[in-house]
Amino acid sequence: MANSTATPNLLTDPGFLFWAPVSSAAPSNTVAGSVFTDAWPVAWINLGATDSGSDFTYQLQVQPRTVAEFLDPIQWATVSREGKMAFALKNWTLTNLKKAMNGGSLTVVSGTGATTLNTYTPPTPGAEVRCMIGWESLDATVRMIAYQTINASQITMSNDKAPASVSIPVEFNFEVPSSGIPFQFWSAGTVRG
């Protein structure tokens, strides 16, 4: 009998990114017709468009355990792990800048509507606010939540000539929340299981 390879279940397109305060309720993950049919709870804010989608990174660090009698390690021990979500927000608002700066103060100085004057002040060191980051695939078959994160990227905003536009780069590093679970993925239907 000849070997064969099944057609892969590709995951394509940038999907949707969400932001919420730590300890916000997660989606109920209702599935019908092999897709998620429930909306994200009201606390979750859609972050909008990005430069080129998002990057989920997860890395495990291991070190060898050795003994004098063997040249090869007898075991590899986990010494650390870290995960993060990185993306560049295209929706340039003070509200998104506040999320990227891990909090701070956004205040209406004066006016209303078209005459509104706003000001943003970053948080003092040590007063940064953690958040949750969510992601859902465009086809509504995969979801991910990082339960406690902090942005640790260098925020550089390049004001270049057209056709360039300014982005707000972020890199939300995962921390261990009170549940002990830094992140989770869910899939809808049997194809992605």
C-alpha cells in the first residue's frame, strides 16, 4: 500500500485581536457548524487593523543534566519558558497608545465632538497595568487568550512620507496569572482538533 499525505488544514489570514482588563470573562466558546458562533464579551475591545497581522511566540529553555559516566545528557530539564504576542496597531489613537504604554491617564481637557482636546500621560514606573490579549482566526475556527500580559516592546513611531503610515508596535509578554495558566487555545469542529 502506498503512503499518502492528507491535505493540510491551513490557518491563513491575520484574524482579529482583542484587548481586555485582567480577569475579564472569556468567550463562552459556543460552536455550531464547526465555527465559533458566540461574540467576545463586552469587556473585550477589538484592537483593529495591524501592519502585517500578529506573531505568537512561545519558547521553552532547557539545560542538560549530565553525569560523569555518559557523554550525552541523561535528561533535559526545563529551566524557563516565555510567550508573547507581537503586532503593530494601525489604528493610531490615544486610547491604543494608552494600551501600548500599559496604562496611564487619558483625559479630555476641553471641548466636545470636533472641538475636543485630549491629553495622554504615561504611567509612572511600577504603576503599569496588565491586560489580557485575545485572538480569533478569520474563519472563526481557532481562538487564543493570554490571561495576563504586559507590553515590553520599544515603541518607535516612524513618521515617514507617503505611502507609509504610523503604527504603534507592541509585544505583549505573557505572565503567570492567579490561575497558573498563561494562555490557552481553542478550536471549533473536528478539522482543527
